Amino acid sequence: MTKSVDGVTVVDDEFTTDADTGSAHKAVAKTEGEGSDSWITTKVKSEILSDSISHGFDVHVETMHGVVMLRGTLPNNALAHVKDLAEKVKGVKSVNTSELMSAAS
């Protein structure tokens, strides 16, 4: 079909695309990696808010390179539970609770 266009003398159809060389896959993987910290943060927040024990607690969640940092004040009996919720989220390498304070329940 391309050869039928006026002025076309040669058609080279042996080209490759990023998808052919795997670059597209690498770009997607890089994007997923870059977005994973924000995904982890969102998922941890969601787990805390939807949990029957920790629902309604004001916990600030931040993630950097897979390390989740929790900040806030919780009843004594909820500290370990909230940490456990965060640790179970896919992609979490560790959970830092040094800024998570306990309050009388």
C-alpha cells in the first residue's frame, strides 16, 4: 500500500519499536517502582481506616523506599496492631513507629 503513494520508491519495513526491544516494559516497570511508595502509603492508610480496631485513629503515613513511617497518638492496645497492618501490605520493607505515641485507652 505504501509503495502506491506517488513519489515513494523504496519501503523499508524492518523497523523495531520500543515494545520490540523491551524498552516499553522497562519504562512501565520504572513507573511502577516510582509509584510504589505512594501506592504503599495509600494502601496502608486504607488498611488502617477500614480496620475495625484502628478505624477513626489519626495516623499519618509516609513511605520512602518501601519503609513506612507512622506518626500519631494511639491507645496503647492499638500500637502493635497498626504496625502489623502496615507490615502486611505488599511492598513494605519495614515499619518505623518511632513517632507513634501511645495514649491511655
